[in-house]
Amino acid sequence: MKVFIAVDNNNGMDSLVGERFGRAGYFLIYDTVGDAIVSIEKNAYQNDAQGVGIKIATLAVEKGCSAAIGPQPGPKAEEVLANAGIKMLIADKGTAREAIQHFRPQLET
Amino acid sequence: MIIAVASGKGGTGKTLVTTALALSAGECTYIDLDVEEPNGAIFLKPDIREEIAYTVPVPVIDKDKCTFCGACARACVYHALVVIPISRSTVVFPELCHSCGVCGFVCPVEGAVRETHREIGKIRKGNRGSIQFIEGRLNIGQPSAVPLISGITSNYITGENGRLYLLDSSPGTACPVVETLKNSDYVLLVTEPTPFGLNDLELAVELVRDMGKKAGIIINKDDERQTLIDDFCRRVQLPILLRIPYSLEIQEAYSRGIPLTEVRPVMKTQLKDLMGRITDGRW
Ligand code: SF4
Ligand code: SF4
């Protein structure tokens, strides 16, 4: 399963989980099957005035993710994720590695 | 003739002035375009004859016809639409939609994008004697007053020859004000002789000048000892058309919804004269 993680810096699995979902600095996509990072990319929408949450949630959909980890998203992003069947797992501290370990049971499907 | 009454900030007496103008004019159309907080009716006490729900079109996507190609979502610059192919679903955020129609235009499938209507506010119409009264009232939680304002001005300002329209604008200098002033021939700016009043007036004058509108100033709560508005008007060469004296009696009447023309009947002549000069192009 591919997991979409909102992080604040680009430091592999040691990247810190972002403080805000839509405005996180980077997005890390992790594959739980191969236990490897698929990609880390900069949040191109970080400074957009509007629609950030929607754009990020759409990105998670486009990347084919089945779960997302990060702080509580806004209602619009949440609605998009829910409609796409992407499981939202709330975390706002620790590293990407710790988050994956912590949520491992929920990611085993 | 379309006269808009605006002010850089709220609470300067904009509605006090507009309603007094309407009551002095005789035959006219008063339109309350301060749609987030319309209060002209408090002073004019019109008989409301009609209430219309004002709606804007928003798309609905027919899931049986849609191929989930995503063309509509990519074309929507307001991000009001999301298409999710994996779950064969779509999400529309009506409050983000600007009713531009692009989604329906780009959709390759006939009938996949349909239109529905979303109410954003109410328009109330009525009369007070020879004054035709129109008011816009934005529903709570609507992000923008602009569509309602443009809907009212485009439907009800018919440009009938010689008819006087008085537009009570929202305060400030943001989009709703621009939308209101856009349709006017002349702008009356109401201000108070205080440093705050001056500051907001400066912004309002800048806006009016940018829009290329003719304008004049009305000083409310005038105090002869305070000349800062006079000095400013001299500098930017704008005429001061009227001074409403600072008076507890007027203030008190205002708080009870009594129009200026009832507390100071003599002002009727002054206000009528003022409108006459504007209409004749003398100001
Ligand atoms: S009408 Fe325009 S703004 Fe509304 S959803 Fe369609 S493309 Fe977006
Ligand atoms: S453009 Fe038409 S067919 Fe394509 S996703 Fe949008 S509504 Fe569906």
C-alpha cells in the first residue's frame, strides 16, 4: 500500500511529520510492501492563496495512495480523501519512520 | 442618474445620508447594496411586496454519464471540482464555484455536467411612497457578496431615462464596493472629521480616482474646529457638498431608526439641491 505523508523537511524517513497538512513543506510517498520510499517531493502549492487542501488531497489520489499520514486536514481535503477511500491517519509530530511504525497495524491491508 | 454613496469605513453615516437623499428626492429607486448588513429598511420602513431568492448556477455531475476523465477538474481554476477515478466519484464544492461554466464547456460527454441552482441571498422589493425600495441580503456563510450585487444592479438598474438611482454601498474599498461603484455615474463619499475618518477617506478617494469616477464629499458629525477633511479635499480638489452638523439629537434619532429628514426637515431642500447639481453635472 502506498502511504502519503505530509512532512516538513526532506530527510528520508527521518523527515519530520508536518505541522499543517496542506502547507507541509514536502510530501513523502512510502510503499509498505517494498518498505521503501517511492518519492519525496516539494509541496508546490504551499504558498497558494486558495484551494491548497483540495490540491494536496487530489495529489494523494493521483499518486495512488491508500492512506495519508499528517495533521488534521481541513474539511474540504478531508472530503476528497474520504471520497477517494484514502484512510486519514492523524499525526503531527515525530518522524516519518515513527509514524509508519506507529500506524503499521492500520496499514496492513 | 446613478449615485452611489460609499465610505471608507463603516459607521460614518452612509445609510443616514442615502436614506435622507431618497426621502428628499421624491421619485427615485433606493438600492441597499450593503448586502452583508443591509439597514436602509430601518430608516425607510418600506412596504415589502416581494422577496426573491437569488441563485447562482453550480454544476452537478451525473455519475452515470461521467467517464471520470478529470477534464472539468483540471479546467476549474477555483478548484471547486475534484474527480476521483479510482473510486468513480466526484466532489463539488459549491461555495468555491464562481459559476463560470467552464467545466460544462470542456466536458467531452454530453449531459455529464448539469446545472443546479444554489441560493446565495435574498432580494426584497417594495415601496415607501414614491421611493422604490430594493434590498440585497446575503445569506450567512456566503464567501462573496459580488454575485448578489451584480445580479441586483444588472436586473434592476434599467437605465430608464432621467430616473434617479441611489446605491447604498457596503463600507470599505474591497470587491463589493468596486462592484457597486462600477455602475455609478457619481460617488458620494461620507466621512467624519477625525484622523481615522481621513485615513479611510484617502483610501476611498484613491479607489474612486482609479475607477475614473466623479466624486464629492459629505462630512457627517461636522465640527468647525476640525479642518483636516477640508484641508485634504482642497489638496485633492474634491468638493465638499454637504456638512451634517454634529448633534446629539441626530445621533439619538439615528439610533432609533429615524431618518435625518425627520429630525432636520430643512435639510430636504439642501439634499434636493445637491442631487440636482449632480444631475446637472455642476459638481
Ligand atoms: S462553473 Fe466554473 S468555477 Fe464552477 S465548478 Fe465549473 S469550472 Fe469551476
Ligand atoms: S469532464 Fe465530464 S466526463 Fe470528464 S470527469 Fe468531468 S464530468 Fe466527467
